[in-house]
Amino acid sequence: MSDVTYCREAIREAFPKSRYGSVFSAQVEAFNFLRRQVEKEMTLRRVRAIWEGKARRIDGEEKDALRRAKIEEARREQQELRQRLSQLEQTLAALDARQAGFVGEDTGA
């Protein structure tokens, strides 16, 4: 896999459209992240070229920054999943307790 292809996939994984609502918003977030991570001047046009797989070359620092972004996104997603699992466990515990309360009640005449 070429660096251009790798980085196109990496930027889309690290800044998913589904999280940011649109491709443009995801690209802006990627731009804001990358400009803080690389020493060279990063432009939105450069980010768009990486996103679309049209960049002619990929600098090592860009590739490294995108690896870090993927790691951050994975950690954030893992944290969200843990919170969601915790919420589901609480919901199920409440439903189990409620169901146990109905089974134990006497509904006789």
C-alpha cells in the first residue's frame, strides 16, 4: 500500500464523517489537528488532497501525525463504548430488579 493510500484511509478513520456530520467538517477537524502536529505549514487544501488520495507525496511527519490521530480516535471510541456498556448494564439491572419485583408480588383476589 502506498503512503498516499495509507494516509487517505488513516485520515478518514481518524476523522470519520459520521462523527463530524460532513466531509468538510471532518476535513476542518483534521486540519486543526494536523497543523498542531507538524512543523511545516499545513493548509486545508493539503488536508483535502490527502483525504481525496490526490496528494503527490506524503511527508513522514504527516504520516506519523495521522497514526497518532488514529490512536486518539480509537481511544475515544473505546471510552464511548465503555460508557455505553455501563449505561446498558445499569438499564438491564433496573429492568431485572423491576421484573423480580413483579414476580414476587401476590396478585391474588
